[in-house]
Amino acid sequence: MSGIETELRSLERPKTSRPRLHKVILLNDDFTPRDFVVAVLGAVFRMTPAQAQGVMLTAHRRGVCVVGVFTREIAETKADQATDMGRREGHPLTFTTAPED
Ligand code: TYC
């Protein structure tokens, strides 16, 4: 391909902006059993047991842990699904979302 064609192609390419990404954040609480948190992280966020254990322990020790980063719609859906799993079993387990800086 000639240099001229390459140049035209890049001039014609429309500028698109990538969607802003949102974090899903796991909040610690004093009541939800650790194994339940690990099970929810596996079910909703497709983490291995070892990954889920690490995230759970970080939230347990530090108060919060970022679980993952997604487009806004996916982040909100996953946070709601994971929080609902806890509510259905009577646990206060909570996931929130926040836009990435
Ligand atoms: N702190 C809880 C307990 O000691 C376990 C837990 C960990 C709960 C992380 C929520 O995001 C959490 N049973």
C-alpha cells in the first residue's frame, strides 16, 4: 500500500471516544460469612477461589476492595446482582460502583 493511501485512511478515520469505565467496590461488614463472600465473587465475577479469597481478605482488612472495572451498565448490573445474592440470604454484603478517575 502506498504512503499516500495510508495517510488518507488515517485522515478519514472518525475520532471515537472510549466509554468511561466504572469500578465495582466490595465493602466490608461484620456479619457476612467469609465463605459466602468468596462464593458470590466466584459466581458474579468469575473469580477462581484463590482470587476471590484474596479480594475478600483485602476488603476484610482494609474496609474496601476493587473487584473489577467495567462499562457503567455492566458494573451496575454486577454490583446489584452480587448485593442481591447477599440480601436473599439475610446478609448485609454490599457492592457499590464508582467512575474511574
Ligand atoms: N468481615 C466479615 C467477617 O468477618 C467477612 C467479610 C469480608 C465480609 C469481606 C464482607 O466484603 C466483605 N465475617
